[in-house]
Amino acid sequence: MLGQSTSFREAFASLKAAQKGHARGAPAYSVYVNRKIGRVFAAFAHTQGWTPNQVTAVSAVHTFAGIALIVALPPTWWSGLLIAVLLASGYAWDSADGQVARLQGGGSAAGEWLDHFVDAAKLSLLHLAVLVGLWLHTPLRDTAWLIVPLAFSAISTVTFFGMLLNDLLKASRNVGSTHSRGGGTFLRSTILLPTDFGIVCLVFAFWGWTEAFVVLYTLLAAAALAFLALASVRWFREMKSL
């Protein structure tokens, strides 16, 4: 645990030294990009005396501002870039809150609840915002393409719930977490890259080019569905073995 008077360099070095291996199912952007950006944000937040919950709030402001702009602004190159930056920043701050908690000696149940609550809201609302944005601002209004964000919202919500439920049931039986550290490899993380929420954030850079955005977004939705289909079989087998 470090005091709030710790310098940025000391906080950053402490986080880097304490970093554990990534979870077996963690995709590449989250591991090799988002976590490192989050480490910088966490070191800064710690030197400012921010609590983990305040960092979560900063993450939420960035994320939900980006989601609101999907609905409010017509798709252009600059609005897409702004949305992508806000969403990616929100994701990096989301990584930072847990790292701040580590610097300050550990998190709380309330903090963990808040973090998961914000995550659940963003995963469902982001794709619903895409649905509304496409309907309001593009020629795709009243076309079958609008089914994609609706499906993506359901897929993301079910996946997130499944992961949380796995950890809850395992914890109740004193079994290791689904996201236990140290089991990931570079190859596995790279293969899982299309399922990374960070890639979903970055694809909004194409928001102003509707045709390209829809194709890329649909491919990510398909990857998320394939992951859920495969993971659900594995998760069910794990539950049967408890």
C-alpha cells in the first residue's frame, strides 16, 4: 500500500512490479494496450488522491458521453473519432480503478459492485445506442441491419452475466475464479482479439463511413456470438464438475 504523497513514478513502478499474469481468456488489446494505459491513469489518479470509486466515475463519464454522442451526432469522420476516443478512454479508466485499489491496499465490496454495475450498463446501452444512431442518422433506417446491434446487446449482456455467475458459483464452493491469473498466452490473447471490448471501442473510428462500420461491427458481433456459444459449453461443463 502506498501513501497519497507517492510520486507518479513511484506509483507507476509499484503497479508494474505488482502486475500478475493475465487471465486465460483475456484478449490482446485488453492485456497489452488497455492495461498499460490504465496503469498510467491509475498512477496519476493515485497521486491526486482519487479513490477507486472516483476513478470508476471518471470511466463512466467518458463511456456514457461517447454512448450519448452515438445517438446525438450524425456519423462523420470527426464524430466517429471523438466517440472512439471517449469509449477507449473510458475502458482504460475502467482498468485503472482496480489498479488504484491495489495501490491503496485493496478494494471494497461496494467498489466491486459499482464497477460491475457500470460495466453491465455500458455493455447493453452501447449497442442499443448504435441501433438508435443508425435508425436516426443513416439510410439503414428500417432495414434488417438494425437487428445486428440488437443481437450484439443481448450477446454482450448474456456473456457478462455468464462470467459473473461462474465466479459467484465457484466462490460459493471455494473454487478458483474463471478469470484466475497466469494462464494466458500471447497466441490465445491474439486469437481472442475480435472479442475484445477495446476493439469494439476503436471500430467507432469508422462511424462516419457507415458501410465500413456496419461490416466491421457485424463481424465483431459474429465473433462475440461464436465466443459465447463455445464458452457456454465449457462453462456448463465446469458447473457440472463442481
